[in-house]
Amino acid sequence: MPSDLDRLPREIETALFRVMQESLSNIHRHSGSKTACIQLSESDQEIRLEVSDQGRGLVREMMDRAVDETRLGVGIAGMRERIRQLGGQLEIRSSSKGTTVIAALPRGRDSKPILNRVYTGVAETSKEMTDRA
């Protein structure tokens, strides 16, 4: 991440970190993708985190469960609830070419105006990376 990225309110940083952490964990465990793309963007209206892979995608049954939160796994439900509590939205897009998790949070009224900025990084999801953690 660039050094000029301003700190966000603690609760927003924590929520985005947890979404990224859970997304990377799911990619490592389920997708078969060796890498993940992490993109953080900010505008005057919102802060947006996207974590995507090029794995096998979620099976239709899992996507159906993502709509019905009473049957949803703890990880995705937890991500959705964290983001909802801060007035944001969590979206999951999936196909046979991969999955993207998008967390969008509104910027606070007291936030200073900024230009639209995007930060992108790639993370390994190999077993060796997990073993080092």
C-alpha cells in the first residue's frame, strides 16, 4: 500500500481487514486459485474493497445460501453483518472463472475530500504463505 494512504476510522479499518482476511482464507481453502487480487479504492462517497480470485467460483448452492442468511456459513454472514453495521453493503459475484467479494462503506461526513484513488495488490494463496502466518 502507498504511504500516502490516510488512516481510516478504526471500525472501518477493522471491518475491511476482517473482510479481506476471510476472503483470502476462503480463496486459499476453496477456490483453487494461486493468487488473489486486492483492490482498495476511495472516493468522496465511499471506500470500496474488492478481493477477487481466478478460481473455480462458488457452486450455485452456495450462492443461493448467500441470499438466505439463516443458512449461511459463519464467515460470509460475519462479513456481511460487519459491513451492514457500518451502513455499507457486501456483494459476492461468482462464476466458473472466479469470485469477487466487494465491500462498500460510506465515507463519514467528517472525512476530508479526496480525489478518486485506487490501490491494488496481489497476494499469494499458496500453502507456504499460510504456513508462514
